[in-house]
Amino acid sequence: MSSREKILSAIKTNQPDYQELNVQFKFESVYENLYEKFAEMLSFVGGKAMEVNSYEEIKADVRLHYHDVTNIATTIDELSELADFSLNIADPHDLETLNLAIIEGDFAVAENAAIWVSEKQLPHRALPMITQYLAIVIHKSAIITNMHRAYERVKVNETGFGTFISGPSKTADIEQSLVIGAHGARGLMVYVMN
Amino acid sequence: MNNIKQDHASASTEFNKDEAHVDWHDETLWFVRSKRDKAVFQIPEWEQLREAGSQIKNHVLSNMHDYLVEFEKKATENGIKIHWAADGQEHNEIVYSIIKNEGVNRMVKSKSMLTEECHLNEFLKEKGVEVIDSDLGERIVQMRQEPPSHIVLPAIHLKRAEVGETFHQHLGTEKGATDPQYLTEAARQHLRDTFLSRKVALTGVNFAIAETGGFVVCTNEGNADMGVHLADVHIASMGFEKIIPKVEHLGVFLRLLARSATGQPITTFSSHFHKPRAGQKMHIIIVDNGRTKQLGRPDFRNSLKCIRCAACFNTCPVYRRSGGHSYHTAIAGPIGSILAPNLDMARNADLPFASTLCGSCSNVCPVKIDIHEQLYKWRQVLVQEGHVSSVKSLGIKSMSTILSSPSFYRTAGKLGRFLMKNSPFMTNNNLNVWYQHRDMPDVPKESFREWFIREKGGK
Amino acid sequence: MKVALFIPCYIDQFYPQVGIATLQLLEKLGCEVIFPLNQTCCGQPMANSGFEHLNKDCDNNFVENFKDFDYIVSPSGSCTLHVKEHLHGSDEQASTHIRKHLYELSEFLTDILKVESLSVQFPHRVGLHQSCHGQRGLKLAQMSELVAKPFSKTEHLLNMVDGLSLMELDRKDECCGFGGTFCVTEEAISVKMGKDRISDHTRHTVEYITGTDVSCLMHLEGILKRQGSAIKVKHIAEILNG
């Protein structure tokens, strides 16, 4: 008997009697202002939110804050003039020298500042992690309350990969001291388009 | 399995020789517990959320067979290769065969407690395969050739100076450097080279979704993503209990997990894998390693509901003062103490006794595992199966005889307060053990019963 | 109201004053108190060590002593919890009756007698040690881990005492490390836990540590005395009895 058969048959023998699932497992979260809750949580997890009214404002902010930065890539056509780094590459290892990636987020969750990005937004899965700094553009109307709503909204298997990103990469593995920028992005800026 | 070097009590005695260090360890973990409290008190429906997590997992245990079959089918359709491993050895061999098949001899691995449980690193080392753990805490303990002491915070037992010294030796950081920012930066550079040069990456699995055949991996550092998105082969190892029925149930578990673990509202990355990227190969190894046996123990099966948040570690007053290594098992803390006897009763017989049964663990558990009740039940099983020393048995038996007989009890009491010598907490005639750091209570001139008879005429 | 008193073995032998205070307090509150003379022990020491199977005779003796009462009261949260969870004598019906009608003292005062005032005074700074079995097991107070409304039967009672200031602690419901046989089998941790509880009380300048369990208090008292501390322990019954 293969291990598969052995395991499955032992499970069948040993699992308890069938138990229906009839418990409430979705809950409402009520926030006065979704954007403010999102911005507050994003700041709590080490990122920064900024309200903008146009792509021009984003460009101006990027030019201000990343003025000496080269190797910038973006997936957003309206921001293409900021980019000096093409994402039209075959091998994700070539992203190694990327300093700033500006990508779109599908939607964001107020309770935890998580932003969903999937292969619909990402030409390379490694993009939001390998870049030194990350900026995500979301629409204000795409901020929802909590994770229950998030999973109603997203079809997680629409593409082969998708991830919720909440803040820049971080670690507290040395004496519980928080350090931003473990292996992924050292900073996360979220532009929230009105 | 090897015999343990020290049981929990001796290892704890050792650990407590440096009281300042114990204080630091206790405070550090209590800080994590406090962060957890702060986070969960922001969720008014927290207790209902725990109930939901618990019920979903109960349901999964009762329908495990069908969900696994469904998961396998969907994952296979997604282009993922599924493997089944009856035990740690088979798991390790599968990993090795995949690595060999790629013609490489090194691999990068993000945190997976399952691979710790299977002793994968040691196995691969013997086969000449180099494994680099990419979680910062795991990398630190790996360099020091120590096991992790905590499943979420693997290097929590170390002070920054110790990490600084380790990095000085292994990564060439400045001698005496202790700044976490500086040390983390050094690890970042070192591990970035690793991510960029490894063709095989292994991750654990936090949740596997039967409905879609995909799985979720949660990290803060982004190390799992960095590893697999730059590798040609992604191996994901999972105990079969990681299965959940539907995508919508992730809403419950992702709300529970990070808040319980570290007090974060969610981990930085919650990555959902459904298909290998173009040109990549993806494998999932579904591991039993004693889990089917645990599933067959009605009193203990719900330990398989665990989502590995380690909230029970952080709240445990014993763990905080004994350190993770005192548990001599891959998963320490209260949850480890109810999982480990299933794997090897003789070797882990001390662990269910390494608790005061205070019950805090069960209260913080996001899936409501009755941890302290299982600790109590394991004690009964371990005694019945003969894993408790005969000296202790003898003491308890004579105590039982005395306490079962009113006349014997009275006589014994009068004879110099029998409890002094035979009391529950002084079995093995361990009077000296109590007295080492504690005074005995004053002996009153009469017992309550004697007073009662004198005062009330026994009525 | 007729009440049977269950006095755990270590109170009987070492802390008779706690039994006396309990009895007097209940009498003051109008109860007729019976003390069944053949009682011994709840069986917890054996059971927590893994020897529950040896408890048949002990359980039968307990049932024999207490089966005829509608209210059984004990000044010990831990023993009460053990009986409520594990008493199974040969007479299962009588055992069930006892499990349902056994009360820890402060629980009995609050829920059954519904005590709202006491004319006693204790002009001291007091720290409350919440014993785990009373608190988490019998739910004498809300637990710090749960997102739920706070309440405390013990604090409610202590607040009725004139002059008593209840001091707030940093860790209001951390275990003291007694843990039954744990206190000797895991001596190092047990003592360290006790010392840490005491530091918390010391930092908050308490004069007395009180609680619902003599076992915890005995452990803490043992350490306090060894340290030469001026802090004293008193069971809640002693304070409430005045």
C-alpha cells in the first residue's frame, strides 16, 4: 500500500463522526472612516498612506521623496515617465537591482492595512519583495472593512499567485526589536487616489 | 528516537541559574503577550472569532479524508505535484529526491516547524545538501547549531550581544556590534545572495484550501516569497491538518493568526499560491508523522487544530521561565507538551507535568484547544502506560491510601501532621525540595477538626 | 440554610484558622453549618499527578460525607474545581448531585447568599492573588486573556471591607507556581514564579496578600518568610470574617 493509501485509510478510520459546520464565521467591522482606519493601521505596521487626487500628485511626491533614486519601475502606464527600469524581462533575478517599484493594488482592507496584489497587477511575483522600496496605488473606493469582506471580493485562484501586503517587510527576531526591511521592501508608501 | 539529555525540570533548573536572564526572557515574552492583548481587545467579536476558528477546525477533523482528497485533486489540476509522506523519514527522502532531480546540492528554506519535526536539515546535511534557513531567527540559531526555542520567535532566548557575536563569526560583522538594525542589515545582504542563487526553495504551509487546491504562507520578513519566486522549484511541506474547507474561512484564520502570535493585525505577507509560475515546478508534501494516530485519540485529537501562533508559549508562566530548549522537542511550550507524547511517550513523559495547569494557554488559543485539560489527561495516560517512575507511584499510592480512609487520615494527621512528610506536594519524601527556597508553614497546635470537636462538641 | 463545610486536608492540618473563619463567617450570615467529620481529601493531589484511577475510595468517602446536602461550601477554589470536574464515586447520581451543589466560599457568598454588605474592617493595603483554578476554572473573576466584560466576585467582596485598599498589580492573574506536585517536581520554576508574584505585590506596596486558595498562599508565604518579608498572607475568609 502506498503512503497515500495508508494515510488516507488511517484518517478515514480515525477521524471523528462528521460534524456539521454551522457557526457564524463572518463578522461586520464598523469604522467611521475607512480611509482613516486604513491609514492608521498602515502607520502601525510601518507604512505610510497619502491621499492624492491625480497621478500628477503621485509623480510629484515620488520625485520629491525618491529624487536621487534610479532603477525605478512601474506597472502603471500613467506613471511610466518615472520609470528608468523595464519590467519587460524574462528572468526575475534581473530585478535584483531594482530600487523602487510602483504598482497597483486591487483593494485594501481597513482593519489591517492589507493590500491585495495578484498576478493581475504583477508581471513578476518577486517584484513587491525584491525591490528596495515599494509604492502601491489604490483607489479610495477600494478600501473595505475587514478580511471577511476581502475574501468575498477576491477570487484568490483567478491567477496562480496573489498576496496581501501589510506594510514593509519587518522582523523582530533580535530581542523583539522591530527592524523594518528584513528581506523585502524597506519602506511602503501607499497612494490613495480620491 | 534519541534519549533526551535533560528532562524539563533539570533543564529549567539549569536555565534558572541566571536569574537576570530568566527575568529578561520572561519580560520579553510577556511583552509579546501584552501586544497580543492590545490587538485582540480591538476586535469586539474576538471570542466569536475564536469559536468560529474552533468550529471550522472541528469540522475539518471530522471530514479530513474527503477534504484531503478534494485538495489533492484541485491542486493537481492546478499543476502542483502532490506527494504523501507517512513519516519524517519519507518526507525527507521526497525532498532529497526533488533536489537531486534538479541536479543541485543546496536549498533555501523559510520557516517550517514540520521540517524541524522531521529533522530535515540534519538528513540533508548527511546527503551533502546545504540548507540555509532564511527566517532571520532561524538563521541565527542555525549558525549557532541550536534548535529554535520558539516556533514564531526562534531566537527569542538570545540577547543581542550573543547574536552580534554569532554574526561576527559567521558574517564578518564588527566585533562587539549589537545594534539590531545593523545586524539585520548584515543578514539581509547575506540572505539576498542566497535567495538569488538557489534553485530549490522550501516553505511551510499555514493553510491549505480544499476548495481551490491552493495554499497560504504567512511571513513578516518576506523570506518565503523571496525564496520561491526566485527558485525553479517550490516545495511546500505540510502536516495534513493544515487543510481548511473554503477560501472564505481564511477570513477567520488570518484575523486570528497574527493577532494571537505577535499582536500584529496580519502578517506583512499572506501569500496565496495556486499555480507554479511559468517554467517553475511546485510540489506539496502532505505529511502524517503520527498525526493519524493523534486523530484517533478522542481526548487529544483536537491538538491537531493548532495553527502554530505560539500564543500559548507567550502566556505560559512556565515557558517564560524555562526557555524553549527545556522542552527538548521541535515544538515547545504548552502545545508542544500535548503533541509530543503522541510521537514518543517515553521520551516526552516529563512534558505534560511541566505545567501548573493554570489554564491561560487554553484561554489565548485562537482555535480553543483545551490545552490544559489535555495536559491533565496525558498525565493519566502516561501513568497508566508506565511512564512515571515507580518511586513516585509508591508515594502517591500510600498517600491515596491515607486520604481514602477517615480513620487512617486522623491518625496520620495526629502523628505530627502527616502532610508534612507525605503531602501531595512532597512526594518522594521531597521535603528538602520544598524547603530549599521556601519555609514550611507553622504547625498549629490543633487541626481544624480538633478545634471543631472541642468547640462544637463534634456537631 | 443548612450548609456542609468541606475543609481541604491542608487547611485542616496547617491552616485551621481559615476553616474557623469560614465557619464563623457562614454562621454570621445565618447559615447552619455542618462539618461532616469523616471527610479527608478531594483527591486532587493524586489526580493531578496522573493517578486519578486510584481515587475510587477517596471519591466514595467524599460522596458518603456530602451526598445529603444541598449546599456544600469550601474555602478552596482548587479543591472545589477538582471535585466539580472529576468526582465520580460508585454512586454516580450522588456524585453528580455533589458536583452541582459544591461552591467555593466567595462564589457561595456572591451567588447564593447574595451578600451586599459586611460590617468588618481591615485597614490595610491588600493585593489579591487570583488562584488559577478559582479564577479560570470556577470563573470567580474575568480572565485577562478573554475579550469580555470584567467582573470579580472576590474583589466585589473585598470592596465591602472598611478601610481595605485593593492594590492593582502589573499581572493581575498570573499563576503563582504552586501547581500541586509541580511545586517540588519543577522546584526551580515553581519558586521563580512565586518570587515573581511576590515582587509584583511588593512593587505595589501591599501589606497583605489574600486569595481564595490556601495552597497558593502557603507557597507564597513560604517564600515570603524565607525572604524575611514583612508581607503577610491571609485567606479571604479571614478578612471577610473580621
